[in-house]
Amino acid sequence: MSPSPGPGRERQSQIYRDGVVGDRPAVPTHAAGLEEAAESAMSRRAWAYVAGGAGEGRTMRNNREAFDRWAIVPRMLAGAADRDLSRTVLGTRLPAPFALAPVGAGQLVHRDADLVTARAAAATGVPYVFTNQGGTPLEETAAAMGATPHWMQLYWSTDEGLVDSLIGRAEAAGAKALVVTLDTTVLGWRPQDLDLGSLPFARGQGIGQYTSDEHFMGLVDERVAAAAKGEPAERPKVTPSAIRSLLSITRHHPGRLRDNLRSPRPRAAVETFLETYSNPRLSWDHIATLRDRTTLPVVLKGILHPDDARRALDLGVDGIVVSNHGGRQVDSSVASLDALVRVRDAVGPDATVLMDSGIRTGADVFVALALGADAVLLGRPYMYGMAIAGQRGVEEVIANVVAELDLTMALAGVPDLASITRDVLVER
């Protein structure tokens, strides 16, 4: 029986066949070219938010340098003609060992970023972790996923009723797991955004999960009613930028633009969001309540210290994501890949451990798996693909990562994911 060509050779063949008639890929197949093309396609605000990092960008560099410290040692004649890239994580089948990460405020890149991502995920069969900071209600995004599984991210609000409402909506929409992001109880120092004075949420972008939430809009109406009874609010300074911001807020709020322009609710929704979206007092005691609040598997995202990983598992958490938020929160933070090694050693082989931050290619996925990740989350690359070519761009980025992982396995002599262990690497 002849071996299956695998997704790597199939992708190569497709690209080369198209090249015969002059068609080239919609997105560059190498990471640096993908990033360069995306920067050209994005606005300054979008590029600052998606590509920017905390402080001087040292954590982003740490993430990449950590991958550079490891080298793959290919084995010859190892019989890896047929390869299995699939894995099941917390009951969710992954056709390849990655899912699409939650990326907030995608409307900066594409007005329908959440739906574009969902449709690309569905077309490729890759699960998607919905962002809590999306522009499209999670129910609509779930419908676009079809039968392809999705997980739901949760930012822990200062309003516990809103926390319960978001969890309940995630369950009702068919989410297969709840991913609680721990590392954004306050926003990190992000000079690219600060220098532009740009916070997308203040312009009504990335708050669609909130303005579609009945509990949240109850808080908004309470705010509007209180303002009507109190002292008149100070009128904001009228500038061209203020007018553009107001138009952005009203356009991104549910309902007709004309009605929104006359209503105090859109602006009140932004103000309510900014006050409640994340809880700076989030603690292990909050996490301990989740077992009584949801039947979904619970995953904690943002773990970097082995002691935190052990404590999470001791609380009954189902999995963790080793992550430094793509270098966007703390400058000079430990690289996620370096933290992964220590965390895996601490929790043992049976715990469910995912990893993100710094993943750019299929070879990166291979290295992360070898160092202990059960799977990874892919973030910036698919957003870059979206900026360049919309849904097709996201699909091509996914296909390229899968293809390179498959070919790396073939050339390294590895037939399946279980065979990708630290023995296939050497530290440089």
C-alpha cells in the first residue's frame, strides 16, 4: 500500500501546480514575509494593537530567542511515511495539535474578524477559542463554526453576575471548554498603543460580547438612569478625533446608526465596559468557585510559574495554557517556551498543558510539543493572514502551519505526536 502524501506534500503540490499558471499564495509562506505584508495591509492602530508588545518588546524577543535555543535532530530511515497529526485534548479532537487563539479587538483588522476566523476554522476543521473581547456575539460566531468545536475565553469581570451570564451563554452556544485568562487583570504598558492614544474598546470595538449580554446591558441602563437623575455630565471637548470616536462607538453598538446617535446607551456601554471588564482582585478563591458555576472543562491561561501550575491542578482545573500573552503584558517576562519546560517537569506527563506566545511556524509547533505541550494556540499569524486576504488568508496560514509540521515530522522520522519528545531536540 502506498503511503498517504500527507498535508505537507498536498499543500506543496497545490502551490506548485498553481504556480505553473502564474497563481501564487495569497499570503507569504515564511513568517517574516507574512508579518511584513500584514503591516502594509493594516492601519497604524491595528498594527500597534496586534503586533505590539509590552514595554521595550523584550518579552516578544525572549519568546523567539527561546525557540532559537533548540535544534531538531532528524533521524534517517525511520519509517515515517504515514503520519498522524491528530490529538484529543479535553475531549476536543484536533486534526493537528493547535487551535486558533483568542485575539481581542479583531475589528481593527476586519469588521467581521470573529466570523471570518470562525469560517476559516470551520473550513479547515481547526478549533477556535472565541475571544471574550470580540465584536460579534458568541452565538453568531458559534453558528458560523458549524460542527467544528470551539472553546470560550473568559475575562473575569468585576461584576459576578456578568461572569455567570457569560459562562451560561458559552455553555448554551456549545463551547467545549472555558479558558480563563489570568494575566490581564490590568492592561500592560503598551507603548505602541499609548503613543497613538489608541484603545479600541474606548471606540466601541471589541465589546460585542458585552453589548449582546442582557445582564451587561442592564448595568448600562442603570448607568443611563443614574446619569439622568444626577448632575449634567461635563461635555467632552469637540474635536475631529472625538467625532470620529463617537461615530465608531455608535457604529459598533447594536441597532441602527441613526438611533444610536440619539441614544446615551452606546457611550454608556463603553464606559460600563471600561469599569467592569477585568477584575484586578482576581484570586485563587475566584477560580475555586468555577466547579460550582460550570460543567465545562476549565483551562487557566497565563500560567508561567511551576507553583501556579501545581496549584491550579490541585484546585481541580482541567488544563493550563503556559502563556505570557504574546509578550503584551509584562516586559522582560520569561519566555513561554522556557516556562513550558519547567511547568511540564513540575506537573508530570499526565496533566493537560497547552502553550502559546511566539508560535509562528510548523517547526515551532514541533519544538513546543517536544518540550511538553499537548497542543499550542496560534495567534498573530492568522490575524496577519486575515489582514492580507480575509478568510482565504486565515485558511492559508492554517494550511501552511499544518503542512510544515507534517513535513518536519516526515523529515525528522517521527510518525505521530506521541513520538515528538525531548529526545528529538538538542539545546544549542
